[in-house]
Amino acid sequence: MMHAPTTRYGVIQAAYWSGFCMVLLFASAYLLDAGLTNSQIGLVIAAGGALSAVLQPVVAGAADRSRRVPLRMWAAALSALLVAVGAILLIPGLHWLLTAVFFGLLVLTVQLLQPLVNALGIAAMARGVRLNFGVARAAGSGVFALVSVGAGWVVAVAGSVMVPLLIIAFQIAFLVATVTFVHRGGIAVVSGAPDAPVAAPTQPMTRARWQRFFVLLAGITVLMTSHAMINNYMLQVMRHHGGDTGEMGTAVMIAALMELPVMVLWGRVMGRWSPGRLLQLSGVFFVVKTALTWLAPSVLGIYGAQTLQIGAFAAMVMASVYYVERMLPARDRIKGQAYMTMTATAGSVVGSLLGGLLLDASGVPLMLLVGTGIAAVGGALTLVSAESRL
């Protein structure tokens, strides 16, 4: 049964991932229309992502230490910034360079917000409010799938001006949902299953365990690099196989929908496997998914590879959140969530730049071959560094 806190947190996740979709998935459509070249667009996205990777632990650390400002207000402040920047992009005749700078600020801010969204749901679980994190996160993936298709049609009909307008609309919804996310006794808390609290760390964080944790972060970063090389250049992959934007949208939707079973049934999944073991398994799934994408003979082959999202990205997203909560002491958890989010951001930056260079140098087959090799390295690092008992 859906409890009210689950529904309300699901709205936060849905609004956040809708905004994320508009910023990242529609960056090329908006910036090309503004007069930027493909290489300039790549630099805008990479610069925003790189700054976000640097600032995520800083912002999260400040939120960890903050006593006066609730976590939800930190998230609301970043959302308000997204609304303001979206409004600036609606100014007629804005110079292309200013457009690039402000869109880069959108890329930066929406990624800074991600660890706070996760921490908002998981940080106060000990208060006992019944909230299913998996179901709420699944709402984000489900709405992402719908927005990726629906917004594509809207932008095609009404023009690229709809990109900042939709960003503003989704962020206003996020802002309202976040500011009002309070309950008797405090902010709502979440669990993978309605009654399952996060266990406190049972072992001290020694220097060796911190080192192992950072090796895990490196492994996930490498996996996210291969993931970004496929996702950020899915249109080029589809065109290589005779498809186009329609097939790209279908591929993105398949991947997003495949995330739902893992997230909705996360309580049961956690009952059988630990977060550490699931991180190891997701590393294997990433390698297989990337290899099948490289070997795919057609668009249908790409669709088939996308179904492995169920054990790759979906499991990684969920397991990483709970792994941090089980491994780190309370004072370091928001920062730990930021480190995990930073892996995806850093991977996206490297994957975007490397993928573009490989495409220009030799085309899609070489990019996917290199991506498969990179995924194998990331999978190996994840296997040896994730603590399967956690």
C-alpha cells in the first residue's frame, strides 16, 4: 500500500528527474537552436559536470554540518536557482555565449541537487515514518521515461523555447514538494521496505576501509564513464544502425522502464542480497550491457541490450545509497552520498569528452569497443572493493 510519505517523496523524485531530463537530455536540442556547435555543447555539459563533481562534496559537507538550515531548505535553494536561471534563458536575443554560460549553470546545479534529493529521503530513517524509498525512486524513473518521450514531441511542435519553460515548471513543482516535505516529529524518513531501518555501521571507518571505499568510488566512476559514452551518444549509435531520434527515444524509455521493477521491489531485493553484493553484481551487468551494445547488429539489438539496465544502473543507484548508509557514520552520510553522486558526474564528464573524440576519430564501433574495455576495468574494481557483507 502506498503511504502518504511515500507518495510525497515520490513527487519530489518525479519532479527532480523530470527537470534532470530536460536539462541533460534536451541540452543539444536547445543549444543547437541557440547557435552553438556540437563541440561547444560538449564543452558546456562537461564544464558544468566537472564543476558539479568538485562542488558536490563541498555542498553536501556544508549541509552535513548545518544546524540552522534544514536539508530540505538546501535542496529548495538550489531548485530556486534553477528556476531563476531558466527564466534568464527566456530573455529574447540573449547572446549565444551567455546562453552557454547559463545553461552550463543549469547542468551544474541540477547535478548538485541530486545527492541532497537522496539524502532528504534517507537521512532521518530512525524517526520511523514509513516511506518506501524504492517505490518513490521508481516514480522518478517512470516519469523520466514519460517526459523523455512527451517533451520530445512538445519541443518538436513548439520549439526549443519549451526547454527552459518545462525546466521552470518542473522545478516549481519540486520546490513546493520539498518545502512542504514535513511531518509530525520532523522531516519524513524512508526505507527500502516500509519497516526496515538502516543499520548503524558495525565496524569503525579505519584508514584501510576509507581507502577501499575510494577504490569503489573509482570503479563506479569508470563504469559511469562507459555508461555515459553510450547514453550521451545514443543518437549517433542509433544512426549507425539506421535509426534516428525516434529510436533513440524508445531506447531511453526502455532503459528507464527497466529500472522500475528493481526500485519498486527493492525491499524484497534487499532481503536476499546485501547492498555490497548488489554493487558487485551491477558491475558485471554494466560490462555485459556495454559489450552487447558494441556487438549489436541492429536497432533491435540495442533495445535488447537496454533491458540489462535492470541489473546495471538501476541496481547501482539503489545499492549505492544503502551502501553508504550502512558503511559510514551518521556525520559523514550526506557527504558519502555526494561522493557516490560525484562518480556519475565525473564519469559523465570523461565519457562525454572521450566519446566525442573517439566518434570524430573513427566512429561508433571504436567508441563502443573502448567503452566495453573501460566497463571491464570498472567492473573489476567494483568486484574487489565493494564489501559484500554490507
